[in-house]
Amino acid sequence: MHELKKEEEKNLNFIEEIIEADLAAGKYQQIITRFPPEPNGYLHIGHASSICLNFGLTKKYPGYTNLRFDDTNPVTEETEFVDSIKEDIKWLGFNWKNELYASDYFGKLYEFAITLIKKELAYVDDSSSEAIAALKGTPTEPGTNSPFRNRSVNENLDLFARMKQGEFPDGSRTLRAKIDMAHPNMIMRDPILYRIKHAHHHRTGNAWCIYPMYDFAHGQSDSIEEVTHSLCTMEFIPHRELYDWIIEKLEIYPSRQYEFARRNLNYTVTSKRKLLQLVNDNHVTGWDDPRMPTISGLRRRGYTPESIRDFCDRIGIAKRENMIDVSLLEFCIREHLNNIAHRRMVVFDPLKIVITNYPEGQVEMLTSEDNPEAETVTYRELPFSREIFIEADDFMEVAPKKYFRLAPGQMVRLKSAYIIKCDEVIKDAAGKIAALHCSYIPESRSGSDTSGINVKGTLHWVSVAHAVSAELRLYDRLFKVEDPSSEEGDFKDYINPDSLQVIGRVYAEPSLLQSGFNDRYQFLRKGYFCLDRDSTANQLVFNRTVTLKDTWAKEQKKG
RNA sequence: UGGCCUAUAGUAUAAUGGUAGUACGACAGAUUUUGGUUCUGUUUGUCUAGGUUCGAAUCCUGGUAGGCCAACCA
């Protein structure tokens, strides 16, 4: 009798370890996390990882997750982005406990600033942006104190109130923390807390003309919400010291910040700035272009939320630099789609076949499974007749050794139909193949095959008289190189000019006329497709989500 | 030439002082009415030099490599 190793595989990531330790120590009864996007762009696959982390943690452990928009910079933020972000999170399958905005806390934040001023830990600086930069020092040299650093509490209080009143123009004054201009961490060299911006805010309108900086909003927002584990990416590591400093001086709820490495996907870019450029310069049709690594782009492309969650799960969370191979993302979507997509037949590049021994004018309805992988298999009907289309590259006049498709004198199975044999190649005046004359084996009909014939190849096909036309959009990677940002010159120089290939007219089986926007299809032997929203009553448009694995193509490339 | 972070197979991620494992990829084979799926097998790894220890991917020290920090961005 052998022993089954039933040890529970824990495999926790480092954040889960921290949380389990905190929970075990009784530090918290429940954990609270937050997802804190700035509403200045669309969410991308990197955000999906953060969303799955933050929301996933509070599904696994007791607690909840807030959605908090980090909207402290009115000039870049818009309601359009707020709406898209909410839609994307919901689509991914997560629900936030509270929908919050950093701007909800502007009043409290203002009071926090006054507290700091009263404690002589903040001062109003009249220095220009340039002067502040000049006195900041460098990583290797200490900075110099501002001449305004030692103003009295009363003067600071008065000036700060007048900043709020709108007495001063943009950029003329700031509120700064009084910490240490020689601090080895440059973030701690009297960081700016508030700046003057006479700008309209998407939520507070014109109520404010001073706005808190990230560092003076994020930690306190976490604290107000009693966020226990505030998770962010590694570039915020130096900010943690300031995050803790502010919380300590204000004596408020001690949220803790933990950092993880942002995820990078190869052959694309995930930086809002760069994605915005692609949109603005019309390299793509919009934020939801199916080639974009945005959530909305992936959605339109045909990715499912399940596949994206699975992907985020598989790549994990750690602290080291990474470049994730897009083949893993493709594996995840193929795996899901293989289970749920309905099989359909579509001929991309038609070659006409006349089945010479099939009665003229006869049409018979054949049944074919929607998905052989399904627990309970359902079926559809499709018409078969004397003239059909097959894929042009499923025929070769002179076939190589391991070619399983059609060739003169050879036999193949037509999927869910009959075995046919190629008898004659019909050519036009120019010597180009115009059609094939084949004969079918009547007793080889799928489901009731008594022919005893075994063929190696099975082809997809469409009845000529019943074919419906559709447009196909085939996508390839957006960039020609793995990491466009690290290449010489501008990242846009490395855009793949062939990332979109449109096939204006393909021949589809008639059942595709019933396609809905949420339907997922596998076009047999071709790939996974979904209906694009550009479709109209007269024109079906399908996006290719991902190809099928094609070991034959690989074989040919080798040969 | 300051401070901080990181280093395990091609990629990503485990192993928490005790047999270096998993997934993807790649390669080979079996099955297949999709050259898909499924199944089986193979391949490749602890950055480096010391130290502590019976024992080090893990702890310590030095080096090397990569990343982050000098927006009134987040």
C-alpha cells in the first residue's frame, strides 16, 4: 500500500505570507485592500494583475477591497476613464466594497496639512519650480534649505489659507514637508505636499485651487479607509518612508505599504503614456483596439475574464524584474476557448470542388457537434451539396511526403460529411487551378460510415450555394521586438506593420448568421473568433482572438 | 561616485537550513473525423568568490549584473 502525499501545497506568494502571519498573530481580524487607479487612461493587462491580487486576497482571506480613484491631479483626469475602469473591473469578475475617490478626502487632507504646519513640520515655500529643483541636490549631493523654510507657524497658516482662497497664481507657492534636505532618500528632501492649480476637477469642480500631491493623499486615504495592506509597484519603494512619516506625524491609522514588481509582457508596451501615444497617433483605432494590451482591447479581441484571471494566477507575484512571454497568455485563452467555443466551418481562401457523382440540385442536412469537449455535446445542422469550397492550401498538385490533405488521386474526409477522392484538376486558360472534380463515397457519411476506408486528413468545407460572407480581422503582435521600450530610438519605430490583416470576404457556414456578440467560436483548423462590434445586419465581422496551435506550419517552416 | 530593490531552466514562479519542483515554451512519440484537444516521455537552472554549518538556492561578507530614486505626475 503506497502513501499518497496529501500535503496541502501552500505555495504562497510573499504578500500572502505576510497576511497569513499578520492574521495568525492576531494583528487583524480582517484585511482591507484597495485598488487605486488614476483615472487618466484605460486599464491594461498589468492592472489586471494588480486587480486580481488586491481583490483575490480579500476573496481568499476575510475582508474586503475598495475601489479608490486616485484623482489628485485635475488636469489629466476624466470621467470617461472612471467609467471604463469600473466596467473593466466588473467585467474581470470583481466587486468592490466601496467606490471612493481621493478627492472625497480633500477636506480632511487640508486639515491634515494644517496639523503638520502647527507641528512645525510643514511650510509654505515661495520658491519657483526651478529653484526647488536646484536646491534639491542630487543622489550623491545633499540639498540646500529653502530660504522660506523657517517661517513662523502663523505665517504658514495664513499663507496656506490664502493659497486655498485662490489669492496666488499657479506655481507661485507650494506647501512642503519640513524633513531633511540632506536625506539620502531624495523623496524625503522636503517633499511638496500641495500645489496650486486653478483647474476644474472632474468631481469637485472649482471648489479647490490647491491639490495634494500623491504622497500627501495616498497614505492618508489608505489610513482613513483603514486599509491594512496597501499594495503598489516597486517604484514606490522610496515613497514608503514618507508614507510612514506622514502617518506617524499625523498619528492616524497605520496602514502599511508593500511593493511588488509590475508585470511586463513581451511584444507590447504597458505604460499609459505610451498607450496614449498609440491612440493619439492613430497607430491603433482606439483604447479598445483588439491589438492593445488594454482590458478593453483584450475583451474586444475575444479574451474571456476567466482566461485573464487564470493568466494572472499563473504568472504570480514577486519582486524581481520580469518579462512574461505572451505565449502564456495565449495558452490561457486557448485553454478556456477550447472548452467553451462552438466549432464552425469557414473557408478563408476558397477552392471550388464539384462532386461529380453527387446528384445535381440535391441538398442534405448534416449534423456536426458544436464542441466535442463539452460535457453534454450539442449539435448544429449544415447543408451539403454538389459544389463546395475547401481551403486553397488544403490542396496541392504535387504533395510532399507527409501531406495529409487533398492531392490528385488522394482521399480526404470532409468534416462531418463524406470521404472524397480527387479525380481531376481543372485549370483556366492561364494554367491556374480553377476547380477540382472529385467523387464521394456514399457509404462514408459521418456517423454511418460503412466504407471501411481510413483517411489521414479531415478538411473543413462550406457549401457554395449556402455560404454566407463575412469579414475577418486577423491580429498579430503589435511590436516586432520583445521589449520596444528598451530598443534604440522611439518605441513606435518597432511597431509591427502587419499587426492587422483584413480578409474582406470569407465563406462561412450559414449558422454563423445567428452569431451574437458574446458567442465564442472556433473556426475549425483556423483559430478562435468572436463577432466584432463593427458588424452590421448585412456584414458579419469577426476578430481572430488567437490562432490554433499549428504543428503543421511549424513542420513546414523547418522543411 | 549616495540610498534602495532584485538575482533559481528560454520565460514565469515554488522549495521558508535537509531529495531543486511546477507551469508555459521547445523537442520526440501515442491517440484523434480539427496537423486542434488529450496522453506519455525528453530537454535545460540556483550570478560569482569566500564564510557559518554535519548540511546552504536559503544565513553572513565581498564582488558582478539588472532595476528604481533628482515632475508643483501617479
